[in-house]
Amino acid sequence: MLEKVKEIYEKYLSLTEKLSDPAVLGNMEEWTKLSKERAEIEEIAQKYAECLSVRGEMDGAFAEAERETGEMKELLLEEGYACKERLEGLEEELRLLLLPKDIRDERGCTLELRAGAGGEEAALFAYVLYRMYQSYCERHRFKWEVVDLNETELGGMKEAIVNISGKGAYGRLKYESGVHRVQRVPETESQGRIHTSTATVAVLPEAEDVEVEIDEKDVRVDLFRSSGAGGQKVNKTETAIRLTHFPTGIVVTCQDERSQLKNKEKAYRVLKARLYDYYRRTRDSAEAQNRRSLVGTGDRSERIRTYNFPQSRITDHRIGLSLHEMESFLAGDLDGMIDALARADREAQLSSGNE
């Protein structure tokens, strides 16, 4: 591993030197290309430089301890062992950085939310999750674009489909796919009994045009009037779009925009994301059966998290992590949980690679 990292470090130093060359500075296209290349390995190179520095401190402390006696020797040995422990941690971080990255992580994504078991209480919980993810996207400056939102009369929602744009959106939200369970006393419960309801979340990576080709002959486009809560919200014209993909049976509906053209564009983006996910799952099904990731399979039928309101506790069952910050979590403060899941995923990949 260290030999591989050393090569990366030497390449980083070489690129840094080239970027200061007047000939490269005068060629913006070449300078941009080299800058991008260096940026891709910068984190690994800097971590390796830190390893070299700590290793130097460790070797120096142990060497000097050989020449000392008494209290000074003990202090130098203590310093040397502290450096050794720190070096082991840095080398572990390097191993994680060397893991192959998922190219989809930098993309946007499609978020699909649906109420599960629990009737109206499940619909209310699904809307709580909808607002939670919306707040999270606002914090990270991801663009939130509603494709379809099917609300209930009591303030809940049966289903929502949202396109989320922004670099790294999929990489941050991909761990949210699965069944989310809530335990709380519904407002409609007169006896004060705790009810359990569920909602399902699916996060699909945005598909590149070159990855998914859709033959127009394979898609039926239906127009209909947008439904709403009544009154002024009811659309009198047929602006809503329903796409049916015959080969897979996938159906996408979009009625959020007043423009038929915009609804059609949004619906096709969702269809592409679903087809990309469908073909990827089909292709990788054999591999997925063998892979037992620590953070789960990402299957939307897998129960991944419980929100216990009476105890203000959120527990992620894949990594056994519990947080007691319900209010801030539901306000979009998900980074602590997502970071822990990403760490566990990298460690699981590292372990499987060593087997």
C-alpha cells in the first residue's frame, strides 16, 4: 500500500512543479487539466506527507531515547509511542482513501418517498421525512425540484418524487434508501398509546444521457388534469403527464408544474433515473446477493432506522448508532448520521478487500 501511495505522492509533487512552469501558466487548457488531475490525488498526497512527518518525529524520539537515561528517556519513549499510535491511525485513513470511489456519488439524485404501514399516521410521518430532506438540501445548497406530491387532507402525503441537483447529492443521500419506522403517539390517539408506522425511501442516482437511451416507441405518454386539494388548486387543463415504459412496466407521473412541457421534462428525468437503477440492479443482482455490506444493501424493503419520539431517539439499525437529537435531526441536521454510515461503508469495503 505504501509503495502505491509513494507513487501518488511523487506524481502530486511533479504536477505541483509543472503548474508553476511559465509555459503551463500561459496555456489555460493545459493548466486546468493538470490542476484537476492534481486535485484528484491531493487528499491522499497530503495524508502521506503527514505520515512522513509523524514517522520522522517517531524515529527521532526513539533514536534520542537510546542516548538518554532516567526521566528524559521515559519522556522520549512516551513521545515515540504516541507518534506510533498516531501513525497507525493515519495509515488506516490512507487505506480508506485508496478505496475505489463510486463515480455516481458526485451526481444529483431522485428521491422517492412513500407512506407505508400505518394509515394516516404513516402519511403524516412521510411528510415529516419530506420536510427533513428538504431542509437538509437547503443546508447543502442542493436544488429541490418537486416532480410529484400526493398530499392527504390531514396534512400528510401518500407519495412524493423529487429531483435533487447538486454535486455530491447522491453520495450524501444514498444511505437513506430503505424503510424508516416511527414510534409516537398520534394526535388523533385519545388513549395516549404509542403507534408504529413506516415510510419507504428510495434514492436513485441521476442517469447520464449516455447511460440510458429511451426509445420513444417504448413509452406511452398520457395527459390528464392535475389533482389538488380543491378550490383554486384544481387545474382545469391537461398539464399533468404520465409516462409508461412498456419493456419494464415503469410508470412515472408528474403534475407539479403548470406547464405540460416542464412536467414532461421532469417525468423523463425520473424515468431515466428509474431505468438506470432497474438495469443496474438487474446486472448486479448476482453480486448483490453475495455482498453483505455493513450498511445494508440499500434495498427499499430493508428496515434501516427507527424514530422513537417519546425518548427523542433516532436509531440506525445498520450500524447500531443512536442519537438523542430528534428536533435538530428532523430539521435537517443529518450529517452526523450520514458521516457515520459513510465511514462504516468504507470500513466494510476495506475488510472485504482484505479477506
